[in-house]
Amino acid sequence: MSIEITSLSFSYGQREVLRDVNVSIPDGTLVNVLGPNGVGKSTLFRCILGLNARYEGVIRVNGKDMRTLSVKQRAREISYIPQSHAPVYDYEVLDVVLMSTGADLGMMRSPGPRHVERAYAALERVGIAHLAHRTYTQISGGEQQLVLIARAIAQEARTIIMDEPTSALDYGNTVRVLSCVRQLAREGLSIVQSTHQPDQAFLYSDKTLVIDAGTVRAYGDPRDVITRELVSALYGVDVEVNSLYGDKVRVCVPVKEIAR
Amino acid sequence: MSRPGEPRTLASPEASTPPPSSAAARPAPSVSARRAHLIIAGLAVFMVLAAGVSLMLGRYPIEPAQALAMLANQIPGVTLEPTWTSQQATLFFNVRLPRIMLALMVGCCLATAGAAFQGTFQNPLVSPDILGASQGAAFGAAIAILAGQAAFGVSVSAFGFSILTVMLVLLVSSRAKGNRILVTVLAGTMISSLFSAGVSFTKLVADPTDDLPAITYWLMGSLTGAKMSDIAVAAIPMTVGMAVLFALRWRINILTMGDDEASTMGIDARRLRLAIILAATMATASSVAISGMIGWVGLVVPHLCRMMVGSDYRRLIPASMLFGASFLLVVDNIARLTATSEIPIGILTAFVGAPFFLYLITRKKKV
């Protein structure tokens, strides 16, 4: 099991954010996490990553109890791809990727040629090796997101968490980033990503996890999970789910716009 | 940071060629990295040359040949026929040489600590005394002067109070709620102003004929009157601080991405930040303790270096060390050579630093 969460609860002070979450994610699975804003998706991710430590329950990643691991050990099991954001200073793309290769280095050491090669190979794997020496802040948002994916790959953890990787991207970049993620999961990585587009789950996920009000509302094959009833209730808008291309894809369409 | 007229990354040959096939998995050497290494080597050469030339400059005439001969005479096993007077030797070894060494050391420490703090606090407008190191030192020096201490006692008191102030800031910020970086900087600013008020109070109660001018001159910062023995003592914390910052330099890059990201990449951000703060504070406190308040070097030099070698701390730290040392040496040469009565170096660095700072913040949105 890549990620195994058992009776996870988490509160900010008095406010309970997550309540009795139980989820098992097998190896090499691409999981889409759906749910309205503020239902605890980010909190769930922060707990899995060890950024929120005061949770109840057990989180195992690759069989290891995350609570017992050091920061360094955690980084070997799981990596994190944040939404792309501008760093304060200008770094070369290769240097940004290189940042994740330090988990196996001593406190006082800097990365050597071995790490540079690892970073470069990661850039090649997502198909942007030609950007290696460009300035990170001067490439497009989609390219930046791919750089962050390469950075997570260079970290060589088997499980990756992505927080809304495509929310700030245009359509072309969204497709490029998601198909890159799809390919990585086929190659054996486990990837958990949150999204606001239920449609994406049909093409770009093996399993869909729906979080609502701090608990798991549904979890399983996107075809079973993303139904008219669930999406309508979850987001408070009436939708219809329709199938296209011999049920290779399904789309969610707001009923109001197609009612007449 | 987009720099018009400097398309260094775009002009690199790798950028224009199509993506190589995965068979050719070879990291091409970065053009900008190679350029940066050349610049760092150039800065090192410049520093050595500047130090050599400075040794021969001064109001009391010492010929370059005499200076070289006096230096060579110090090498064990070499005894030269003196071509210099004993007065010249005294001046050379007790005044000029210590002062030049101090300028190099203080410049190196302030610039490097500034660069490290700008990364640690993810803020390009931060200087090494953001956590109160300077105001704490000033207060320590002022009360030592009031207590009638000699120069060494003043320095020790300044150093002690400087470290104490930063510890106090760290203690307060560790108990405060909210964004860790923000509360640390806020606590630093607040406690700084507290000690600054303390300094004003000591000035108020100081004897206006004797102690008050002493405090005022101390606050202006100066490299005059440095003794070899004081420098040797200060060199210990300075060297430790510099060595730690140099060793951690690559990790500062990761810290600039934010604590959460750093931590998911296997870096304990809080521990790393603490180590950097302690090392930078040791270097800053000993610099301020021995030379008074010399502003701007720690703010301006890292930015100049960033323009030359880029933002990667693996190159920014060595560049700041070398350029900071050269910068303060050159400014100190101006201080001791130009005007008939010496201008305190703290004033001169502000004259250079403040306009440059204004230029930086008006040049573009993001520095």
C-alpha cells in the first residue's frame, strides 16, 4: 500500500477539520481528490506530508508510520508538488530541481555531479530538459508546474502529493501537466492530486476520493463515484453526467444551461 | 528578476536547440555557472590586489618596496637588511596592517550575514541587524562607556549585548503565534527599537564632555584604533560564523522556497534557520563589537553580488564574502585618505548605500 490512512482526525483548536478518515491507496495509483473549498483537502494533505503533526490516527506511507519518521526520512517516502509560485529570488530551472536531491546529504554538504545528473534526468522525464538553464521565473506557468513535478521526481520518493496542480493554468498547460502526471502513475508512482474539475477524474485518475465536511464521502472508480447525485449534492449545483466516445470519457454539465 | 540587456540564459546554446533525446542524458554545463565561477575568481584576485595596494597607501609615506620588504621579513627564516625606519615598521604593523585586516574581515562578515538573512527571511530588503544585533551592541557599548570601560571592555560588552538581544528576539518569536518569519522579523524590529531607546537614554545621562562624544563616535562606526590582539579575538567567532554559513550555503536556496516546501524536501527548516541565524549573528555581533555600527554593507553588497553571479547561494555566499571584504576595504581607504580629518566609515557606507538602495527599490517591482 502506498498510503494507508486509519481513523485520521484533525482539529485546529476547537474546530474539527477531519473526522475518522480511512483511505487505502495502492501502489502506482493516480488518485483525484474532489471536494468543495474548505472541506479539509489541504489539511488531509498536510497531515499525510507530516506538516500537521498533531493528528489522531495512523498514516502509513509505503508501510512506514509517518509519525515515527524524521523530516529527512519522510522526504524519501513522499514528495510534494505545490502550486507554482514565484520564489523571491531567481534560480535556474536545474537549481530548482536540484533542491529536492538533498535528502540523502549531510547537513553541511552540497549536491555533486551525481545529484545534477539526477535532476537533469528528472527534467528529461517530464520532457523539459531544454529548459534546464532557463530562469525559473521567466518560463510559463505550465512549464513552472512541470519543473516542480521534475523536482518531486528527482526526490525519488515513490509517492507524490499535488495540491491543485492545474488551478492556475490555461487549457493547454492543464492537459500537458495532467498527461505528464498520468504517465508517471503508469510508470509506477503513486500520485494523489486535488482538483476542482470533476471531469478531469475520468481521464486522469484511477480512483476518485471525495471529501466532504471532513470525512470521506466516496472513494473508488471515478465511474462509480462521480454521479449526478453526488456532484450535484457536493457542489450545490444540478449537473448531469454524460458519456462520450464509447464511455472513454464522461462530462459533467450544469443542468440549468441545457434544460430548455 | 528580468534584466534588460543581459539575456544570459536565453543566449545559451542549450536553450535554442530542441530537447535532446533521452539517450543523451548529459547535463550540459551551465553558461551562467561558468561565468559566475570566473567572476568569483576575479573577485578573489581583486581582493588580494586591493589589500596589497591598500598596504602601500597612507598619509605616512611607506614605499611599496619597503612595505614588501617588511612583509617578507616576517616570514620565518627570512631576515632582510632593513630599508625602513623603526617608526615606519611600527606604523605599518600596528596601524595600517590591522586596519586593513579588520576592514576585510568586517566587510566579509556583514555582507555574508546579510546575504544569509535575505535568504532565510525570504526578503531581499533585510540586513544583518534585522534581529537587533546592532542596536543591542550599541546599548552594550554605551553602558560600558558610561561605566568607564576601555576599548576592549566596550567591545566585549557590545558583543555580549548583541548576542543577548538576538537570543531575546528568538525567544519571543518562538512563543509568538503566526507566520514564523513574520513574527521573528517583527520581534527583531520591536526589540531593536527598545534597545535603540536604551541607547538614547544612556546618551541623555552621559557626561556631555567625555562620555557622550565617545558614545556618538562609537555609533558612527570606525575601523581606526584596531589592535592586532583585539582582531585576533574577534577572528574566532567571525571564522566560525563564516565557516558555518559557507557550509550551509546551498541549503539557504531551499529555505527561500518556504518552510513547508523545504520540509517536504527533507530539510528541517526551523533547525536550519536557527543554525543560520546563530552563525550570522556571531559574525555580525563580533563585527559590530569591534568596529561599531557600519550599515548598508550587509544590505547592498549581496544585491550587487546577485547581479554579478545570480541568486544561487552556492555562488552568492563566496561572492559576498570576497566582494564584501573588498568593498569595505575600498570605502575605508576613502575614509582614511581623502579628507584631512577622517570621515567615520559608517557615514561613508550610508552615503554610498542609501542612494543605491533607493535605486534598487525604484528600479522595478521585484528586487
